[in-house]
Amino acid sequence: MNPILAILKEHNVSDAQINQLFQAMTDNPMMAMGMIGQLGIQPEKLQQLMALVMQNPALIKEAVDELGLDFSKVEAAKAQLQN
């Protein structure tokens, strides 16, 4: 299992919430950031999760693929944020 998804599951984040989070990330990354704060993950675990993503951004693509979502939408959202 993808480490991002494993950490979320470890904190009792439901499959529905995980799907909503990654769907939000593909549609509106800023909204996804707000959703992460509402998941109730302990700050030290959230920091660990963010460090993991920063060290290995490919984990996001792996998680999106594992969830069956369209990674090209993540790339489009990323490009939109950079403009």
C-alpha cells in the first residue's frame, strides 16, 4: 500500500474521505489543504506525511493511480497554482 494512504488509514481516515481528499486535490488543491487539516491527524504525523511527500513527490502519483483517479488533473491543478 502507498505510504500516504497507509498513514491516512492508520489515522482512521475512511476510504470515502481519502477519495474525497484526492479528488479535491485534482480539482482544487487549496481546498484539499483545508480538508487535510480537518482529518484530525496528529501534528507530528501530519508533519511526517508532508516530509514524506516532499522527499518523494512520486508517491502522490502512486496514490492517485492506486485510487483510480486521473493524475493528469493533478498536473493541471499544479500548473494552475504556479500561474
